[in-house]
Amino acid sequence: MEMEELYGKFLECDGITTDSRNCAPGLMFMALKGERFNGNDYVLQALEQGCRYAVTDEPERAEFNDSRILKTDSVLAALQGIALLHRRKMGLPVIGITGTNGKTTTKELVTAVLSESFRVLSTRGNLNNSIGVPLTVLGIRPEHQLAVVEMGASHPGDIRELVNVCEPDYGLITNVGMAHLQGFGSFEGVKRTKGELYDHIRSRNGRIFLNLDNAHLTEMASGIESIGYGRNGGGLVRGGVIECNPMLCFWWQREGGERHTVRMQMTGSYNTDNALAAVTVGCRFGVPEEKICEALEKYVPRNNRSQITDTGHNRLVVDAYNANPTSMAAALENFRLMTDGDRMLILGDMRELGEYSTAEHGKIIAGIRQDGYRDVLLTGAEFAKALHGDVPEGWHCFEDVKALSEWLSVHRPEGRTILIKGSNSIGLTGIVDLL
């Protein structure tokens, strides 16, 4: 079926689902395939549950003789293709956001700020991949005035694929760092892939929001019209940290304007750059300055990102959604500056670092030793390799979260301030109830 015809069928529907468990009447079911599933197995079930249409790329199946079953060469390509047609039809400004660290938080802050003055469509959660981005775009409705689309990447070409779906007019790269090196191959591979957003903006004569303090980004941004921000001035917005003990308080001012102080409900001095990015986007789109401050002060972090929890037994700094060398070092530095007294670290492996893994985990261990931490719980094979059997007194290294949980069940900490940080796949969020 031609893409325009398929898009016409989409317009007859109330939306799209790719989940056979969520097949409400009036939806279009897209039978996507993955390593462990094949949506084509659920096409008939989706129609029985009320879906108006189902899209398949296995037309040879004898049971697929219903006129409501729409046939295409690739369901994923069809999903992305109709999303692109929809984006072009709706025609609203799109802001594309990517980066090694902070992209989800920045997306949330940008959305909060813009929502003070506009009806905004924004990526839900972290649906930032080849499936999530088109689903986000297909959620645009006539009432929306702006779209904020988060884009993630773990391999070269990933961002190029996503910008070709959402065609952003504005781009924002939060930073570039050491992450997913197993897929990218090197830090230069990270830069090239994240820079695919800049390449797209450059080709469209669009604009980017640029952290002027980041030398890598300013180099990559050559030839693009930029709207700058940073701690050292020179752009539309400048600002800096006032304190972070434990919540972030920062100041900002527009060039030649009034100075504002914002007290946030999130920790992490590293989030200052994310907040300044949101301020700058808000200023560019004319959100009143007092409304920008209100939006940032009302924002409450979720999904184990820069959250502080007082359990009655301990104070937890939970930042366990993801981890790479850059974000781990930033979290440790922030923890060192923001806390006093009885501190403890619970850290999990940083995944997908490939040949760099042992060295990067070793750097984190060296930094912890230098800071003099006595109570350190490490979890995962990569930290174990980097320790080389040299476990300092008071430190413990566990194979997995199950072993860590068993130890904590017996040795429950009390009255501690604890940083919990690691890659999401390690599962450190599962220990929160024990603390």
C-alpha cells in the first residue's frame, strides 16, 4: 500500500497502537517485529478487540484476508513514513533534543516552560527511539502549537533516522560524552552521531540552542545560526549555581535584563545547564520571565532522575535511571559538594562501554578512593574487574542486585545520606525499599 493511502487510513483512526495488549476500538494496530516478538501474530486479535485497521508486513499469511488488514513491505518503515507525512501536514514548529546526558530532563524542563504559554506536544517518558519518535509525532493534534521531541541514540546513524521522521526546526544537544561506546566505537563516534541533529538543522537553515560553555558543541555548531546560553555570558541567557544543598538553586538573566533566582525541587548542580537551556527556549518563544521561573520551580523530577527521598531511615539521592562515565562523575562531584556527615555510596556498573569499560570503571574507583569514602557498595562484573581484587576496608562488591539486597537485608544502614547511581539495567531502584 502506498504511504499516502496508508496515511489516509490513519486519519480515519483515533490513534495508533503497537501493543497487542492495548487495542482499543478505533485504533490502528501496527504489527512491529522485535528480537523476541512478532506483532503479526496478534493482527487478528487486534481486529477482534476493535481496532479499525491492522498493518502487516507478512501478507503471505493465509489468514490475512480481511480488508481491514493493510499490507506493506515494512511496518516500521510505514510507521515512520506516515509520521513524516503527519509532521508535514501539521506544520507546527518542532524542537529536537538529544545529548549524552540530561536529554530527558531537559525535554521535561523545556516542556514545562513552554506549556506556560503554549499547547505543547512532548515525548512521553523516554520514548525516544525509532518507534517512540514516530509515535510521538503521530500524537500531534490541531490544537498543538509546538512539539518537543527527544531523540536517543546508541549507534551511528540513529539520530539521522529520527530527524528524518520529525524534521525539527530547532535543535538542542545537551552535551556529548562517554556513553554507548560499544555501539559508537569511540568518543568521536558519539560526536558524529549526536551531530547528525546539527547536520539536519544546518541543511534546513534552522536554529540551535547552544551551550556556549561546551567547546565540543561550539565546534560542531559551525555554520548554524545559534541561540546561546551559558555561565560565562555571550548568549541570550546566562546564569549559574547559587547552591545545591540538597536542592538546586540557580540564577539567570536575559542579556541586559533582570536577574532571577530559581529554587528547584531537584538536586544536581549539573542540572543548571539543563535549566538554562529551558530558560533560553522559553525566552526565544516569548514566555514571560516570571512564568519561566514558576514553571521551573514547580517541576518535580520523576523516574529516578535527580530525586531526593527521605525514607525515615536514610536520605537517598536516587539517580539510577542511567549511568555513563560523564554522568557518574558529575553525580559523585555533586554528592561530594552537597552533603555533610555520614555518607554512603551504592553504585552499579556503567553498561555498553565496550573496550573502554574496565578503564572507565577504574577511573571512577580512583576518584572515590581520593575522596576518602569508607562505605561503598559496588554492584556488577565491570566494577569487580576494575577492582582487580583490591577491595578497601568498608567497601563491598556484589555480583548483582540480588546479592546486594541480601547483604542490605542484614546490614541495614541507618541515618545515612546515600547516593544510588548506576545503569538502569543493573536494577538498583529495587533496593530503595530496603533503605
